[in-house]
Amino acid sequence: MKNRHLRYLTNILLMVVILTTSCKKWVDPSLNIDPDNPRDVYSALIVPSAEGSLAFTMQGFDYVGVTGMWLQYFEGLDRQAYGMYNYSFTSDDCDNLYTSLYASTMEDCQKIIDKTSVADAASPHMKGMAEVLKATALGTAVGLWGSIPNSTAFQGNTQLKPTFDDEQTVYAAIQTMLTDAIANLSVAGTDYEEQYMKVAGQDLIYSGNLSKWIKAAYSLKARYELRLSRQSGFSADDILNNLALGINNKNNDFQLNFVGSEAFVDDNPLWEFTEDRYGYAGNNGNFLNLLNSNSDPRIAAFDDGDLFIGGPALGYPSSPGLFMSYFEGLFIKAECLFSKGDLPGAATAYNAAVTASLDKWDVTDAGWLATNAAETAGTITLAKIMNAKYIAMYAEGESWCDYRRYQFAYPALVPPVNNATSGVQPSSYPYPTNEKVSNAANVPTRGGITAKLWAFQ
């Protein structure tokens, strides 16, 4: 009996030894790898995600809709939209937009930048595209919130509480990023990754056309330098030099064309907003009266007589997500030439800008242009340039930056009667609740939505 027990004990001990020393051989480690959830992908496969995220964010109601109501392109008619139109806008209202810009668009861009910067696998063209996209998202964020995370952001788990860079630092970073993007996009040859995955088939904006990406980068440099027209060191000449190399016709506009299948996965987000929340908002009657009073042909592109904000131009299923246009560049040129005292040049640029705006939406009317795009050195004024730009930039968030640059002068808007700020117009977005909770020690202290940002003081 004793020998039998000893034999059983020996067998048990032997089994334990085998199990503890050979478990790695018994359990295949690949069982924990999901083949449908890859751990890594080519950078080219991230490009469409970054582009789509940027388009859905910049063309979405949280950005274009809210700023559009404050610019009185739109009017809030019901529920949240009614409150926002009347300047009732809180930190909770900013969470989605902030998260989309940071956790989706810019995070995707940073992944591309990091992956394409590896010495033995450098892919400068894809890196340049990501830099242009990230600069656009960063420019959107700094124009809304002012001081924002950048230099210590996008570091994953190693830095979960990034510090906030001031506006001057962020605008300088945007210019550096766009300069670097132009250099990367100008590199001769083919990207390392393109031997495995062609970016042309993934790029939803320019189908891999590098010259168009470069033009977009130069136009964006001009836009973000113009943002600082109220600050020292502003140079109209630098802007004009960048515009000369920038977008030179509507076919090169920096935009993503939505498919428009009405399937809610590849449609313009303003259309999706109207479909989901019909009756919440519509085109503002004051803006429509402004167009009708001058028989402006763009009303056909901006309004369909229904409550589709953005109209056929920017609010239908297949309407584009517009980031930067040829006509915007021409208005920037007109403003800069005017500031230099070149009145003939400013008038010529103005006439071209108005003409290009109509052409963009295929509503060109030669008779109307003969009267409304016929300025001369003797008739051109800053008010005409900025008021005409306001109309042309319908349903674009960048228009709110122009409005604040000139201290709410162009156009002269009267706050809604039921406004929540005693008639003081909004000047900034409040910092989002999630950021104030998760990164409280670093979020700057600032007043409500009437607090002015440094760039527009």
C-alpha cells in the first residue's frame, strides 16, 4: 500500500513538472491573436480615415452649425439649436467636437507621421498629406479654443495629461508643419510604403496628386497667417507669396467629396443633421433677405426653400466637405492688397473672388457679375471685400474667424432678441467638460463664450 501511494505521488509530481515547464508548448500563443483585428496597418490605410474624420468634423453641425448660427447664416428653431443660436452654449456642448478633432483626426494623422518617419521605411509623401490634414485640424481647434494641447499631446499612454500651448506657439507650429509638409510632398521618387500599398487608391481628396496637396498647403499657410492680422509681425507680402503658389482654380479646391448614397455612412454631415433633427435649424431669414435684396444667384445654391442648412452647396448628401477654396484665397488676396494700398490690385482680386464664388457652385450669371463684380480702384473698400467674403463663405466655419478679426464689424449683425449674454456676441468655445475633468490641472482658466482669444484681440 505504501509503495502504491508513493507511486501515485510520483506520477502527480511528474505531471505538475510537465505542465509547469511545457505549458508554452501546449498552448499555441497565436490563439490570442484575432486575424480580423490587425495590430498594425500600412499608413496608406489610415489616410482615408483621417480625411473622412476631418471632413465629418469640419462639415458637422458642432462646428459649421454652431458658428453658422452665430454668424446668422442659420437660425436655431427648436431644442438645443434654439439655445445655441441664442448664445446658450456650455462645456458639455463641446465634447464631441473636441474629441473628434483630437482622438480621431489628429491622432490618425500623428500615427501616419510616426509610421512614415522611420529611417529605413520613410514615406515622405504620405507624411506630408498627414501634416496638411493635421495642420487643418489644429488650425480649426486653435481658432475655437485658443490655447490647446499640441507639443506634449499625441504621445499615447506615456502622456495622458498634456499641457496647453498658447496661441502664438500653436500658430507657429502650424506654419512649421505646413512648411515641412511642402518639403515632404516635394520629395522625388516613390514612398517606401507604396511598393506595398498605393496611396492614390486611398487618398479620398486628391487621389495622390502631390502638386494639388502642395497647393493646398500654401493656401492654408496664407489663411493661418491672415488669422494674425491684428498682431505684430503680420506680413501681407508673406501671405501673397504663399497664395501665388496655392490653389489656383476650383478643380484644386481642398475638399472631400461625399458619396451621397443617403446611407448615413458616406453622406455630408449637415444633411445627416437635418435628416435626424428636421426642424431644429434652418437658413436665417436675415441672410436670405440679404441675398434676395440683391438678386444674388447663389441663393439657388445656398437655399432650397426647405430647412436643409447648407443648402444644395454644402448641405445635401453629396455636397463636399470644403476645407479651403480658390475663392477664399482670392478674397484673402484682395484684403492683403487693400492693406498694402494697392487699390487696383485689390479691386481686380475682389472681382475675381466674387466671380469664382459663383463659379464654384455653377450659378454664374454674367449680367449680375457685370454689376456686382466690377469694382475699381476708386470704388473698392474694405467693407465691400469683407461683406462679400461673408456671403461667399456661407456655411464655412472659417468665416467666424474673419468676423472676430474685425471685431464683429463685417457684417453688422444684431444679436438675437433672446440672447443669453446681454447682447455680447460669442468669441470662443468653452473648454469641453471631458478635458476639464480628465486634465483639470492643465486646462487654462477662462471666462464664458464671450471671452476673446488672443488672435482676435
